[in-house]
Amino acid sequence: EAGVAQSPRYKIIEKRQSVAFWCNPISGHATLYWYQQILGQGPKLLIQFQNNGVVDDSQLPKDRFSAERLKGVDSTLKIQPAKLEDSAVYLCASSLGGSSGSPGVLFFGPGTRLTVL
Amino acid sequence: AQSVTQLGSHVSVSEGALVLLRCNYSSSVPPYLFWYVQYPNQGLQLLLKYTSAATLVKGINGFEAEFKKSETSFHLTKPSAHMSDAAEYFCAVGPRGAQKLVFGQGTRLTINP
């Protein structure tokens, strides 16, 4: 079974530029998450999708961050414009979700390491 | 609101020694608790979970954790450390039935030969 795929793995940009990350979850997983992991900290949830609907985006800085999950499969996370403090690893995760899933059992991708100069 | 606190950002043990990573949680409702491990340049993977069955939970790679409600703790242990255990370990909490997790800040485990 293929795992969660993310691209790119690394990205370096200058502040005020825009950047986009892509995630392909495990096939059949209804729930998709984007987490931000700043160096030395635990992952922080940015947004959670159930199929193609947003379940929780309370910690997403909506003035600069946006995310979508078209057709309930792949997802993209965009930052525009980027700030220095956005330097972090952006993790995508998926789970079965709903009544068929085991709560809290998330499958993570390898992450995208973003450096903002 | 739920939260977890991991005591010690860095733990170092000798190969063959006991591993003990500490996690305390705060939750107004009975929680689900998890330990995830992150190896270098990889995503997090589930080590074990507590979802209200047995309080002593066994996971992969010889790890186990015990849920102690009176101490609001969920410490992770392994009797004998291996070099391959070197990684970052995250404790996480989630409300029962929900899919959202809140992670602690992580503990980096170093194994000395």
C-alpha cells in the first residue's frame, strides 16, 4: 500500500514570495490534515478536511494561507506572501475518518521543509 | 481544551538501558492518548495508542505505555534500548471519537553505545 506522498520535499524562497505544497493521501482515506512543525516544536494542526469539506481551520492564518482538496483526494496548501516565521516542515497526514476509522490513527507523509529567507 | 506536556526535550540513555519518556495530559473529557515516533527525514508513525481499553498498552518495537488517570500521565517505556530507537517521540491527545490530535513538543531520544 502506497503511503502519503508529498512534494516538493524541500523549498527555499524569499519572504513575500508565494509557495505551494501538494499532498496525495492514502487511497480511500477520507480525512486529510495539514500540520505545521516548527523546529523544536510538535506538529500544529493547520487544517482538517473530511472528503472535500473543511472540518477545522481554526489555526490556519487565513490572511496568507489557503488550502483546498478538490474532488476529495489530493490537496494543496499555499502560502502567499510568505514570512520568515513560516519556515517549518509542513506535514500532510491522512486517516480513514468517520465511523470506519480508528480515531487518532494518522498516516503521515515525509513532509516539505520550507525555508524562508 | 486538551494539551500534553512532554517532560524533557532531550533524553539520552545507554544501549541496553531502560527508556522512559514522560508525558502528562490535560483534558476535561476522557481522552484518547497516543505516542508517535519520527525518524530522521521521515514522517511521524504511530507507536501505540490508548483508547479506553487496557491501561497498559503495548506498541511496536517493544515499547509500551501505561495510562494513569490519577496522575494524568501516559509515559512511554522500553526495557532495553537499541541504537535503532534513536528518534524524536511525540505524545498526542485527542477527544474520544474525534480525529483531531494535539501534539506535545517532542522528546529527542539519543542512544549511547
